[in-house]
Amino acid sequence: MNPLDDRLTILERAQLLHDATLQRHGAMLDRHEEQLIAHAFAMGELRRIQESQERLMETLAGISGQLTTTAQAIKDLLERGNGR
């Protein structure tokens, strides 16, 4: 075999390896982009859940305050005795 043929074969193999590497890197970048999109979606969902939890906590704090007021009023009535 001619040494020039060997060199071309080496260059052809190097080109094939280069092409395969570019394909793998492209696939990795695609997967990474998909993961970033999924992460952004999940973070949005978490933010919505957090906001919902904050509203719920505010509601519960309001209910707790009302119950405390009601319990205190009942206690005051009971301490008066005989409805006086």
C-alpha cells in the first residue's frame, strides 16, 4: 500500500471521528436544553405552590385570630357566671 493512501485513510478516520464527536456533542446540548426547559417549568410550578402556601398561611392566621377572639369572649362570659 502506498504511504499516501495510509495518510488519506488516517485523515478519513480522523474526519469520521470528528463528525461522530460533533454529533455526540450536539445530542448532549439538545438534552441539556431540554433539561433546562424542564427545570424552568418545575421552578415555575414550585413558585406557584409557594405563593399558594403563603395565601393559605395568611388565611389560617386570620382564622386563628378569629378563634382566639371567640375563645376569649366565651371565657369572659363563663367567668361572669350566671349570665351576668
